[in-house]
Amino acid sequence: MENKASKKKNKKHPWRRFWAAVLIIFFFWRYNNYYLKINETSSTSPKISEPVRFAILSDLHAHDGSISNDRILAKLEQINPDAVFILGDMYSRNSDIDEQNIAIKLMKNIAEEHPTYFVSGDHDTSESYKSALSDSGVHVMCYTEETLELKGSRFRIMGIDNVYYTSTFDLNNAFTHDESCYNILLAHIPNYEKFAAFGADLTLCADTHGGMARLPFVGALYDTFSGNIFPTLRNIKVYDKGWFEYDGGAMFITSGIGDSPCPVRLFNLPEIVSLEILPE
């Protein structure tokens, strides 16, 4: 009798292990795709007299199941930025009006508390959407520039809305450097070669989602721009996340918040960036 009871008990164990594994995988997936972190980083410049803090967010791809506006606003309150830069794709190309309104409401709430500068991506291109943002106090930057004074330093904010770049693309045809200011370029899609040639003090980009799935010490599993698997292991230069220096400045790429086209983030948490510019 004892033998039979023991056998029955052992038969149940594989199912317990199976469901335990399913739960572990589910929570690991949930954490990787929906835990919103603050990514703190910094840079220095002789043009800055006092530390200034910016918040950077992008690629929300708003939908009913996306990270909520309340959670994003709570993180921004923690950062307490002097200004906010939003780098596009806050809704997706196939989003309905309710999903677009999630993005509009978020940016309206942000603009009520902080100077807010926005460039559109390759998804959120609706003119009525951009008009709604402008009406809400958001500075919509479409080949425009503005000067912002913060804590005794002057910042020149330039924004472009390119969804592609021609071989003859040259930012020097659109903007000139103002050496009395700290020059910041906002662009959704990174183009390191062209942005380095322009040489703003700081270029901020998004779009890549950090490569979505990454491995520690290896980087992105797949590079959408070159179409290569494990690009860093093949010595292919990839501009997908973090800092990339050039002569006179640097480009920073955020991996953003959203889960488009599907939630497959791995070791690449959704993020809002807290960027502090410090005196050199």
C-alpha cells in the first residue's frame, strides 16, 4: 500500500514542476517587458555652470496593455527634471483614436509640469495629433529650434522628424552651431554618421528599442538596421542603445518604454532616462 501511494505521489511531481516553471517564465517575461526603470546617466560640458537634469522618454506605442501613464508620471516625479525630451513613436501606426489619446494625455500632463520638447517618429505622424500636442503646451520640433535657459546655462534645442535619410542628408543645411549655447539635437531614428558630421554637443535618439532582446556582455541578439544576428560578436558596429561619442560631442540612444511589435524584451527593461549635464 505504501508503495502504491508513493508512486501516485511521484506522478504528481512532474506537473508541479511544469507549472512552477511556467510561473517562473511568466514572471521573468513580465518583469523584462513591464517593469519600468529609471536609467540614470550623466555627461559633462564646459558650457554648463550648474548641474541640469533632463528626462528622456520614447517609444511608448500606447495601447490598453502598455505601461500606464500614471506609472510614467510617477517616475518623472522621482526624476524631477528641469525639462523633458520625448523622442517619438508614442503610439503605433495602426493605433485607434483612443490609443492616440493615451499618448496625448500623457504628454499634456508632462507639459503642465515641465518644459517638454517632442519629435515624432515613424509611427506617430498624424498632423491632428501634433496639433493637439502643440495646443497642450508641448514644443513640437519639426526642423525647428528653440533656446532654453536653465540654471544660468543656455541650451539650444533642435529637432528633426525624419523617417528616412538620403545619401545627401546634411544637418548643416538646416541648422548652425551656436557656441554660446549647449546644442542638443533631438531625432527619433539614429544616424550616427550624419549626426557625428553635424557635431551637436548632444544628440538624443530612440527607435531601436535597445535591440529588444539582449544578452549580458553580448548586446543585441539581432540588429534591424544591418539584418545581422549577434552583430557585436561579428564585429559589426551597432548603434542601438547607450552612449556613442564623436568629435565634439556624443549621441545617446534610449531603449524606450514600449513593446512594439510584441513584448519580447530580454535583459533590456523599459526605461525613462534621467540625464544630468554637469559642469566640466
